[in-house]
Amino acid sequence: MSELTNRFRAIDVLRGLTLALMIVVNMQIGEGKSYAPLLHAAWDGMTLTDLVFPTFMFVVGTTLSFTLEKYERLGDAAVLRKLATRTALIFLCGYLLYWFPFFSVDAAGHVGGAPIAHTRILGVLQRIAIGYGAAALIVHYGGRAGAICFALIALLGYWWLLHAFGDYSLAGSAEIRLDKLVLGEAHMYHGEGVAFDPEGILSTLPAIVNVLAGYLAGRFIRDHGTNGATITRLLLAGVVCVALALWWNTVFPINKKLWTSSYVLCTVGIDLGVLASLVYIVPQAKDPRWTYFFEVFGRNTLVIYLLSEIAEKPLHIIRIGQHSLADWLYGAGFASWAGDKPGSLLYALVYMLSCWAVAYAMDRKGIYVKL
């Protein structure tokens, strides 16, 4: 059976739902022109947007619970080769995405090269790649017990590292210090006004736990089926995780940009609840109802994510008068008649639906790109 038919449809729906939301939040115009839930929390705390990335990591883990077993039938060397190749390719895609379009245009319209010395090294796809590769190795060699042990050590160890070598602020965290030392400021994210990478080296450690949690959830569903007892136990596990996260939040704040351990538990708890709900409401038999919209996204996730990011860049490079094409489309096409915040949401929804149209065409032609 193909990977598409040998996997619970709820996982494709969850992955597609996550990608759709990811595109929408990525296309928001910015603070003051977007609804608060569609923006990241300024620092501590969490919004709907802050749930998107860890959910993507979680779904990577649920998918791993199906694919790793297939690789393991080929032998240990084949597993390592497959994992290394896929991890490297996803990481490379992420790196090239930040370098793209490989040139820059200054305010006067002069075109120059985009030096590799100023290209960001870590990022969203890079974190997914490392999380996937590390989680796969952990469960391949350590099984479920190894995954649980690593999760406990990583979450507690990360808490200790941040507490022992800094504080929980933007400028004083061990996270930013390590990244500056290893990566250098030129290769870091500067969206916070300073060199600070929300997908930095140290915070990748707890992020791996999101992937492992997805793997354990996927294995649990495979072992116990989609009956009421399974759904109930997933929901209870989610409630426990969120309760622990809220307790931990009192001493180690929920913070997406530092990817704190309390943030991991909170997002895992919510994801368990969402997955349990989808397992309950999404039929396993072929059904052309609402699920198909998200399944289309879920079947070519990486390609459509790359498309959504690549296609956005020319919108900010091409100029119409004093404005970028993106600002002009937002202002003239949406905000002028709908208002700032509704216009920002509509602009993002139209962009997301345009990406969906490409995914739909690929699905109709049976094109599924897997690294």
C-alpha cells in the first residue's frame, strides 16, 4: 500500500490544517494591521500563531511512526542512509530558502549579489530537519523508552542550562550567547531588532521533544486503534501536559522564541487534544467531504511550504511606485475597502488559497514530492 493509504487520514488533515494556518500567519501584514491571535506573542505567553510551528514538528513525529518502520525493514545501514539524506536535503532547502533569490536590491533600485556571509544558517526547515533526524535516531536505537528518557532529560536539562548560564530575557539568555559564539551575528535572525535566532542551537534540544511526542502519539494510535479508549487516553494525556505546563510556567515561562520546556508541554498537550479530536471526526474510509481540502495540503506539505515562501519574496522586491507589490496588493486590493485587519486576513487567505490551487493540481495529477 502507498504511504497515503497506509496512514491514518487524520494525520494528513492535521498536517494540511497546520500548513494552511502557517501560510496565513506568515502572510500577515504586521502589528497594528493584523488580529492579535495571528501574530506571535511579543515574548512570554502564547497565541494561536505560536502553536503552528510546534504542531508541524509534532506531525513530523506522527508521520515518522509510520515511515521509520518501513525503513527499518531494509536494515540498519539503509535506515541511516535514508535519515541522513532526508535530514540534509530538508536542511539545505531551508538554507537556500533564506539565501533566495541570491541577489539584493537597494533603495535606489541597484541589484547586487546576496553574500553567503550574511545568510541565516538556522531556521524553520532547518529545525524540522534536525528534529526529524534526531528523533528518528533516538527511536531507532532507543525505542519508546529511549524517546521518553530523552524527553525528560532534554526538558529538564534545557531549563537548567537557561537558568545556570543566563536568564529568560531576549538579551540575557544562554540561547543568544551560544548562537553568537557559534554562528556569528551575521548568520542569525534580526527580526527582533538584535541578532537573536528563535530557531537557535540550544532551543533545538527541547524542540526535538515535540517530534518525539508526535511519534509516541502515532505509535499509540497504531497499537491501540482509533476506538473511544484511545481517544480518551490521548485527551487525558493532553490535559496532563497542559496542566504541567501551566504549573511550570510559574517558574519557567511559556515562551515560543526561547522554545521553553513549559512551552513544549503546553503545545504537545494541545496537539494531543487536536489529534484525538481529528481521529474521532475524520473518517478512515475515502470520503469527499471537508477533509479533502486539508488532505490536499497534507500530501505535498514541503513543496507547498517552499512555494509559499519563495513566491512571497518577489512580492516584496517588485515595486509599484513607492510601495512593494505586496503592500500595493494589500492596500489597493483589500485594506482600501475591508479595513486594515480584515484586509490583512483576506490578503493572507487569498494567498493561501492560491497555494492550495497548486496543491490541488498536483494531487489531481498524482504528483507527490517526497524527499
